[in-house]
Amino acid sequence: MIITQTPLRIGLLGGGTDLPGYYREHGGRVLNCAIDKYIYVIVKQRFDEDIYVNYSKKEIVSRVEDLEHELVREAMRMTGVANGVEITTLADIPSAGSGLGSSSAVTVGLLHALFAYQGRQVAAEELAERACIIELERCGKPIGKQDQYIAALGGIRDIRFGPGDEVSAEELGLCAAERRALQQQIMLFYTGITRSADPILAEQNANIAVTRPQLDLLRDLAVFAVDRLRGGDVDAIGAAVRESWEAKRQLASGVSNGRVDTAVSRALDAGASGVKLTGAGGGGFLLVICPMERQRAVREVLASMQELPVKLDRLGSRVVLNVLRDIWG
């Protein structure tokens, strides 16, 4: 039996510039951090040759190609695990449409667990690269590449994309006090709206030519925030997040809605320095950057939304249980 634990994430700044249609030509930049909410993947050897997969539904098949869960199917194909396994995915939060990178965390966690099941240790960067191949190429998802890298690597990272296809994900290396100061300003509230990011991202991809000024601004705000954080100025993040949300809302029609706009305005009026939806938008979690002394007021105006307390996670995907044994003892 193998169990992997893979962190979810908050994209602080630069989201949208990790889409290949933009970064291959113009270069993208994202400031991203892993949080202490996780996807767990369990891979267990079976006595028979069937494949059992448990998620929001249960599948029992005899051939990999018959699996409906495309991420499991492609991860099994990539790692060479063909049959005789039971695979279970578990999530700390609703995994569909959360805006916290759950789909990519599932892919990274699956690859990590299945490679470990095969007795292979794979570097975090390779896990991220392979997860991108599965999601973008094999499954044809209209997504970017930031989620796979932060899920695999963890920490607080300055992730650069292109020009071209090169990706680098550098840890900011904040001291404990700076990391704690950033963590203390981060609040997450669940909007209660779940949605598929794919239609929003598909529209963003189609709009890249006309929204390039907004994408350039989002990239430059990520550069600015990284520089200020490295200089110890944690308070600069909120204003950058606030400006980025105004640009993000122009990338596609479904990024925001009336309910979200109202919540953003109320949080800002209550003293938050920056507010935005995590992920592609449309629903999921509302990220609020707020000084500690104003957080009580923010909680009061967002009382209709459930708060999710989070801490930053310094580690990426890891194997938390590895019991490799011959089925016959």
C-alpha cells in the first residue's frame, strides 16, 4: 500500500500568465503558495487482476482503457501500472471547482503514488512535468502549468514560464518571521459556488490577443510582489492582489458575478487590503489579504461564507505510507 499527500494551493498573483498561449511568446510569472489542505491518493495491491477506483463514484474494470476517470487512466498508462490495484482519492475540501488547484494535485499525487508502487523515486520537477503532459496534452484541458509545479514542490514559489516551454519554480526562501507575517494576513472564505474552470479558461485562451494588456499587468504585478516579498515587505501583497483582481475580471466573462463582486466590496470596505477569487474564478474560494486588526470586521461582513483556516505548507507532494510487499508474503 502507498499513500501520498499532496498540497492544494493559493495562486497569489500572476494567474492566467501560465497559459501556454500567452507565456510561450511573452513569458509568464506567478507567485504561488502551497497550503495545509491536501489530496490523498491510496494505491493498494489487490489479490485479483481487476482495477478498482474510488472517488465520488466507484469504478471496477479489468482494463485501464475502460476507466472513466481520465486522470487515473492516464497516470496508470504513464507509470505502467496495468492491473491488480485499488486506487482511492480523498480530499480535505470539495475537490470539484474549488479554485485551489485540486485537479492538478490529484494528478501529481496519482503519479507519485503509482511510481512509488512501481518502486521508483521520481523528482518533484519530473512529477510536475509529467502531470502537465497528462492534463494539457493527453486530456486536452485548457489550463496552465502553475498548479502542477506548486503541488509537486510546495513552499512559496516564484514560478516563471517561457518564453518558449521552459519552466522554473524558485522558492522565495522567506525567513520564519516573514512567512508567518504573510500567513497571518491570508484568509479564505468558501463562496458555496462550485464550477468547472474549463469553460472560463477556454474563453481566456481565446481572448489572449485582446486581453494581452491585462495579462502583461498580471505578470508584472507578480514580479513586483516577488521583489517586495524578498525584501521583507509583506504588506505590499494586498494592494497588488487588489489591482490584479480588477485585471483578472476582464480576462473572461465568467470570472466574477454579482454575488462575488458584493463580497469583494464588503471585505474591502471592512479593511481588507486585497480580495480576489482563487483559481480561474467563477466560484470556489475567496482569498482575502487583510491585516490582523481588521480581520474580525471582515469575518462579520462575510459571515454568510464559511471560513477555511489555512497555513502555508513548505513541502510538496510526499509519500506518507509505503508498505511494499509480495502479495504472497
